[in-house]
Amino acid sequence: MQTTIAFSHAVSKSRATGTAITTLLFCSAFQFFHSIGNAFETHPLAAYLLLEATLAMLIAIAMLTISTELASGKLRPLDLFFFLFPFTWLLLGSGFAWLAFDQPPIYGLSEERRILTFLYWFVLDPVRRKFGLTVSDLLLSLTLCASIYLVTAIGLQLAVPELLSGRALPDLDTRRLRMSSAGDCFAISFIIGVAGSLVSPRRTTYLVAAIVGLVGLVQVAQSRQLTLAAAITVLVLIFLLRPLWAMVVGLITIVAFLGTLSIRGPVVFSQILDTLLPNISEFFGSNLSDNPRINTLAIIANSLSENYFLGLGAVSLLYDGGLARLYGRNFFINDVGVMGEAFRVGLFYAIFVCAYAAMALRPWQRIDRMEHRSLVLGVYILYFLQAPTNGFFYRFGFVHAFLLLLMTAAGQHRKPSSAYLASPQPAASIR
């Protein structure tokens, strides 16, 4: 009895250690403390060159892992995938830019460096396996990471607002204190928290995750696109998991909206117009040819067809002014998501999608519990909604490592098959 208690205590302590390490890795991976260069993605605590130093460390760990597995003859398919995917993408992006625009490869590598966040797999997966972490442990780490981000960000907003507001935004813009680099963490926490609360009897951690994620989205990230995508994802999940709840929530929302209009109609209408019109006019203005995104989409479509759908590479703004010298100042390749990714790697984009789908399919099939399937599905819906403007791979390499980690951990919960249960089992050994 004492031996069993001691063993359980040792396992619990080991999982706690693994959860703490995973929390620190998540805090690094979501890039809140990395200085990206964009005014909306940095703050006084974001260390200069920390991202580059982290990526260099991940490259070294990934190469060591693959070399060790090759030497032992035990190369794991997921390890090989997470190793080849980012490096092949880097090679194509920098190579095509060199061939098409005579851009030195170093600029293409610099432009595409965030694809290397796929390599977080090589630190996350060993920790999960070594400490035997479950899905609950990983979600606890995610919630702790989001909580650390939230406390830190609100502390900065209260302590040094002057260092966060000088961002060339209009005085009345409500986003003057935003730090959008934490938005992905908050959005995932919110979605996973809501999905888990709908299907799991253990709701405490999920409710905390949902609250932290929602407050972080509204108060810290302040990204209208990300918040809208998260809200739509939650509505889809509620409809899929609790159709009756979806109808009740929808009816309450409609009644509340109509009631508000009947009492304060003109005021509400003016607020809605002030909120929506700037975004709507951006896409449906009187002259669509001057719209940066529409202009960029047309140029990319023409360029890919003229080059037989071979990619034109990762063109950097740091080299000779980027593509503005060729396509004009309204060419913003990073604002058109999937099309921007296709511009970089061309026809190979379909190959990347197929390879990713093939590697994700088996872990997904091994998930037996509806709870875990709902969590993974929610995050995928979020990033499919964002793909038109943010892409699916380039900016979100770590998210895919996180999703495969979550699916792999969820696969450990599989129940023994009926055939296995029906077959005679060997007697337990007393040794």
C-alpha cells in the first residue's frame, strides 16, 4: 500500500514538473515576449533578437534529434515531418525569390523565419513523453500561459501606458494599448475553454481558460478580426455540440437586439455604422482597384499564372524596397493570407497541404473522446477562418505543433478494442 502511494506521489510530482516546463515553453512559443518589429506586436518586455536566438536553439535541438534517430534506426514519422516541413518551405521561399528577383537568399530566410516555429515540436513532444503529460496537463499549461500573459499585459497597461500608446493611431482609436502578439493564445484559450465546458464534466479549468481568453482578447489583444473569428468559432461549436443551446442563445440575442433598437434605435444604428463601415468600405469602396488587398490578390493571381504556378518566393522589404518597385505601393503580400503563401511557394503549396493533412489524419483518428475532438476541431475552425488574411502555415507554425501535440496526447486515452478485450489475457506476473 505504501509502495503504491509513493509511486502515485512520484508520478504526480513528475507530471507537475512537466506541466511547469510546458507552461514556460508555451510562454515562449506564443511570442508575447519576442520583439517582432511590428508596433502592435511588441512592448517594453519584448527582448530584441530573442526570437532569433530561440529559433537558433530550436534548429540545433531538431538537428540533434533527427541525427540521433537516424543513427539508432528509429526515425519517427512526425519528427521527420516537423523537420522537413519548415526547412523545405525556407528553401523554396528563399530560392524562388533569388531566381525571380535576384534577391540574396539571406533576405528570403529572414523573411520566412517564423515558419521555423514548427520546430517547437522538438521540445514540446519530448517533455510530454518524458513526464507522461495528458491532455488535461497540456490544457492546464495553456491556461497558465494565458494567465501569465494577461497579468503581465494588464500590468503594463496600468504601469506604463505611455510606452504602449505612441503607435501613430488616432486619438479616439480604442486599440491604442493593444498587444496583439498574445492574441492567438487568448483566442485558443477562449475556444478550448468554451468547448470543454460544453462537453466535459470537469469544468473548472475550462471555465477559467474561457474567462482568461475572453478578457485577454477584449482588453489586451484588441484584434477585431481575431475576436470575430473566435466568436464565430464558439457559435459553430455550440451549434454542433448543443443545438438547443444555440437556438436559445440566438433567440435571446435577437430579442435583446430588437428591444434595444426599439428603445434607442438611432443611437444604436449610428454606433453600428461607426463600427462596421470602416471595415466594410475597406473591401467594398467605390474604387476596388485602389484597395490594397484586392490589388494584391489580382497581382498574385496574374503572377502565378504567368509563371505556370511556380512560386515567386519570399521577397523581403529589407532588400531594395521589396516588391513595391515592381508592383507599386499597394502590394501587401502578408495581408492576403493563403494567396500570399501560395505566392511564396506556388504549386508546392498544395503538396504542403496534402503532407500536413496526411500527418494529422492518423493522430486525429486515434482520438476516441468527443471532448478532445471538440477541442482540436475548435482550433482548426479558428485558423481556417483566419487563413484568407493570415495564412494557414507561415504565421502559425507553433499552433500546428500544439495541435499535433494535443492530438498525440489525446490518442493515449484510447480504449482497448473489443477484439483485444475478448481475447484471452496472460496471467499477471508476480515478479
